[in-house]
Amino acid sequence: LRDHKLDPTGSIPGLVAHFGESAIAWVPGNILLVTMATGTIYRVPVAHPERISKVALTGTLRPIADGIRVFRNGSIAVINNGLGATPGSVQYIRPSDDWRAATIVRTQELADLLPTGINPGPCGTTWVIEGNVLDFLQGKPSATFTIHQV
């Protein structure tokens, strides 16, 4: 799929000049969800990617959406890493109308400075990782990271 909707539109002065897509996930109904770092979600029907459309969100998806965890019921959790000047968080989103619309039902603030990954765990749990990305971006790679349940 090539579409101008997915062009880079975001920036962080002094850090990143251009960024666009930040995460992708397959959800039931054979749909790909593509998050843009700036807080938009696009719905892409796998059988007809030319029908890409913006998901009508109730609520505001925080920048920078950096990962998606899909639940069995088709809802998602999005990890936001905080580089966009907001705290790191997990936002829980419930779809309607086959992902043509969705509602942010809860935002969970995290103590992590820049969480970047979100994954399912055993028994329906959700886990996030924070790998000291800020150190890396400042030229000081780190071998430490934190993984915890949210």
C-alpha cells in the first residue's frame, strides 16, 4: 500500500525531522490498523488496501503511538512513548462499526519515561517494555531495560 495518508507528518524539533507510521496490527475482520506517530489511526482492509480510511476516534490518541496489543474481543491497547511531550501511557480503545470508529475508554499513565513495546502475556495479561530509549537518543546506549505488567 502506498498512500499519501501515510506520509510522514510529525516532527520533534532537534530530534526527528519526519516520522509517520509507528505501529501496525491485524485485527479480526481481516483489517490492518496503522497508527501514525501523531495520534491518528487508519483502517486498512487487507483485501482492498486502496480503501484505507481514518478511524473516527472519540477521544485523543496521545503521541507517539509506538505499539499495539490486540485483545480477543477486537479491542486494542496502544503504548504511547511520551516523546511527544506527554507522559508514557497505555490507551485502551474499543472499536465500533468494524473499526470505522473507535472510543478511547481508558488512559493509564506509566512511570516509564519512554515505553516502546506492548505485548500479551499469560492469562490475558498485558506487558510493556521501557529500554532507556532517551539514553540511546542522546548517544549513550544502555544495556538495561524494564518489563512490567500493566
